[in-house]
Amino acid sequence: MSINFSFRQQHGEFDLELDHAIPGDGITAVFGPSGSGKTSLLRLIAGLDTVPDGRISYGVQQWQDESVFLETRLRDVGYVFQEPSLFEHLSVHENLAYAVKRASNKRDSKTQSAVYISYEHAVKLTQIETLLERDSASLSGGEKQRVAIARALCASPRVLLMDEPLAALDRESKQRILALIPVLSRDLSMPIVYVSHALDEVARIADHLLLIRSGRVLGSGDAQTMLTELDYPLAQSADAESLVEAVVAEHDTAFNLTYLDSKIGRFSVAKQTLSIGENVRLMLAARDVSITKDRQSGTSILNIFAAQVDAVVDTNASQVTVKLMSNGVPLLARITKKSASSLGLVTGDSVFLQAKSVALL
Amino acid sequence: MLSTADLTALLLTLKLAAISTLILLILGTPVAWWLAKSRWRFKFVVEAAVALPLVLPPTVLGFYLLLVFSPAGSIGGAYTALFGQSLAFSFSGLVIGSVIYSMPFVIQPLQNAFSSIGQRPLEVAATLGASRWDTFISIVLPLAKPGFLSAGILGFAHTLGEFGVVMIIGGNIPGETQVASIAIYEHVESMQIAQAHWLAVTLLVISFVLLMLVYAVNRRSGSNVMRV
């Protein structure tokens, strides 16, 4: 069940014109620069803010149209705010119990969706077993945010909205929560709408991407495609990157390497503590990818794959971005104009791409 | 030592302060909530009206109340018709006067307490399925507890020290309108300095202890709810 929305508002310098749909599965990252209207969109979806003549529906549930405005408390959404907003007069357990007690309020009699996430399940998924008896004011930022996520789940929402939940956290807490979000989405089959302006977070967890700029939707689609689409600003940015889904194939104890199989071929990375068969996501920064016409033999680079040139576009005065396709997987390389010219790259050329470094997300 | 008459005056004062504070907490809470949350353009008019007793000479307040209370006035007339006695120079009249006189001391700490909670906890509660009333009871009241304590203590202490308003609308009827401050004035007027001392010291100690409580509460809650 997708979320369909249409919000338009002329509001001084800021025009809002958001008319789109968010898929009803997986993690949709709403990505855009600060002040582009990402948070506004999330608040409108939750009913925390409203614009006249807005429309929003979730599956068959009409949340807002000409005649209906469903209050926030009745919408089937969970909300995690940017700063951890625990009720500080309540303990961790009591914060969760607050949501459990009111979970049935959210149930719309027409849709009869049941309370389906138990207290224990929410606690387990967010790994807060040891925090339950603590005073909520005594927790660290990362702990508070995990409790806030658990609390949102305890209300048994059908959609989880997260507004830059990691913005205020240290690196370690960030990594821990980033690892947890895809698990939530999979385990509960819950669509998550994740607002962020941090490309690394988005690349790591997003299945779908909704690009927003200046109050408008630039485009949307699956994350792998959107990141490498040359028409969109991501592929042209200095941090442009490509995603590759891979499976852990084997560990090489002699060289201390782990081999990962993907659609484009086998990757070698420094040995990881992952089990064979595990799914991982690899990120190739465009600036770390180089292109050769022939397969290089005398090179230290391990990760070399065959690909076809899909498009070459200017990125700045001295560099071009090359979009490559390798067995259906889109990949980006950022090279100098001089190199592109001496290689004579044109669409359709068969080339080899060399990845100097690969990040495991 | 405190005489029986002094004790009666003291007890009457405490009773007046307790009843007035209770009424103010009940009536003042919705007003303070509205003041904290409303974005109405002319809210400042209401805020100024609430703060008026802070700066107005008590005699001015007393004077107008006396006019309103008089059996010839509409309110005073209706009261006299209903209860067969005048509002002026009665305990009920004093309660009304005290409620107005101490209003800012209760409403302003409550308003500050409600404002400092901010919008976020209310939004969180809404996303968790809580109605507005539920949110007020389960979130706002507990978070504003220090504000309520301060408001209650300040309202009570301020009513204890009331003099000018009582002087004009209450007069000096023992057991009905003779409060401690009036009794002290009486003692001084009739040169009973020792008697005046006893009552004065009692009021001083009570007031000091109450104010210490306010500051202790503020300190513990880490907030500054006493910005009157």
C-alpha cells in the first residue's frame, strides 16, 4: 500500500509543490539539501502540519482530502523525531508502556488492522533490553534514539516516519542504528520513510529514493538507479557513488581477504566478520573508479570488471562523469576530461573499470 | 503570645489564602494554557490584563470591587438577592478580591511552565495515539509539576500579605474579614506593639518558608518558573 500525497502551498519565499507517491515497502529515503522541504513533507504525512487542499492517502485510508482530515493520533504512522524526544518524567519502560496503552487508539475501525508489534518484539529489535529500568534522562543520545524508535514501534504503526534520526548522534551510535533500520523494515515488513541529507546514510539503507529540492520532487526511483542517474544532482556531486548488491562467497585466510559475489563479478575486500551467504551492500565512490580500454595485467588493483560506456557528461571544467553498465548494474566513474579524450570514450564502448577502493555498507 | 483574636485572624488568613489559591489553580490553568499556546494577534492584551494586579495600587482594585460588590451594582445586587447578604464586607467578597489580586502570581508561573514544555512532547504523544485531553493529563501536568508548585505557593504567599484590597472591600470584622495584616495594623494603631510583633513575626516566618520552598522547587526542576 503506497502513500500518495499532493501538497501545494505558496508561502512567502518557500513554495511547496509535492505531488508524488511513496512505495509501500522497503526504505524510502527522502533526500535533499537542508531547507528543501523534507521535514515539511514528513510532518504533512503525519498530520502534524497541514496545508489547505492537501490530499494524502495510505492504501485505502484517506488521511486528508476536501472533506477529511484525520488527526495525527488516528493515522497509522510512527514518528521518530530528529532529537530524541523521550518523555523525561517517565522511565524507559514507562515510555514504551505509554505507546502500548494507546496503540489501539490508532486502529481505524474501517481497516481493522490489529496491534501486531508486541512490547517484547520492539525491545528486541532495538536492542534496549538492558535499558528498560533506566531513567530516560540518564541515557546517552544513541540510547535515547533507540528507545524512541522502540516507542514508535510499540504503537504498532503501519508506516514508520524518521526525520534525520541520526543527525544529533556520534559516529558509533549512528552505525548501530543504521544497521538496525533495515532489520526493522524487513522483520516487520514495514515501509520506512527516512528523511536525510547525509548521502552515506541514504546509500547504506535506502531501497528507494525520493529527491527533493526547493519544495519540489526532482524524481524518484530505486536507490541504485537514482544514485547513478546523470540527470540528477547526486551523480554530479563530488561524493557521487554507485551501489552494488553482493553476497559473501568465501573467506581467504591466506591473504586475509573476503570474496563477495555480485552481478558484475567477484569483489575482493579486506577480511570481514561476515558469514558466507550474507547479503551486503557495496559502495563505489565515482572518484575511486578508473577506466581502461584493455584489461590491465600488471596492476595492484584487485577489483576489475568489464563494462559498457552508457553516457559521458561534463561535471566541471576539468572532469567528466562516465556512467557505465556492467551486467545491468549502473556504475559511475569520475575521470579527467583529458583521460576521456585520450581514451576516446563513446557510448557503447566496451571498457574495464578498476575500483581502487570499495566500501562495505 | 498570640491572643485568641490574633489566632482567629491568622486562621482566617490561611483559610482565605488556601481557598483563593485553589480557585486560582483551577481557573488559572486553562487561561495559562491558552496564553502559552495561543498565537492570537491580540494575546498581549490578555497578558497585560492578567499582569495588571502586579502594578495596580491595591486601593484602586479595592475601590472598583467595592463598586461592583455594592448591592446597587449588578453583581453585588444579584449576590444579595441570592444569598440575602452583601458581598462587600464578607468573606466571599474577600475571596473574589484575593483571586483577582493574586492572579498574576499563579498564572504567570503556569504559563512559563507550559511554554517551557514546548510543542515536541505534545507532538510525540499525538503520534502515539494520545488525544489532547489525554496528553494534557499524562504529559503536560506531570512535566509542569514544578510550575504548579511554584504557582500554588506564590499565590498562597501573596494572598497572605494582602492588605489594601481587604482594607477597602473587607473592613475589619473579626472572624469574617479581619485578616492578619489588618490585625497587625490595628495593634499598631492602638499601640499594642508586642501583640503586633507576635503576628508580624509569624507572617514573616511563614512567608519566608514558603518562598524558600519556591526557590527549592525551581532549583530542583532546573527551570525558572518564577519570572513574575
